[in-house]
Amino acid sequence: MLRFAPSPTGDMHIGNLRAALLNFITAKRLQRPLMVRIEDTDTARNIPHKDKKS
């Protein structure tokens, strides 16, 4: 299983996108699942309503 765990408190950037894309391609080639893990454990840096679209 491959995984991608972006930061829930920050914006997506090119490095995150690259890692997600490479893991997706590798998972498909190996016929394995890709798990996207999102958890909010850093409450001190949490931005209210960051998960909502403007």
C-alpha cells in the first residue's frame, strides 16, 4: 500500500502534488491501493474554515 498524507493545515504546493502523483502512478503500476490520509492533529496551527471553499 502506498500513501499520501498532506498537511491539513497548509495549502497544497507543487511538492505535495508531485509526491501524490508519483505515489498514484506507482500504486497503479504495482496494482496496489493508494491511501490518502488526512488527519488534523496539529490544532495549534489549524486555520478555522480552511477546509471550506471561498
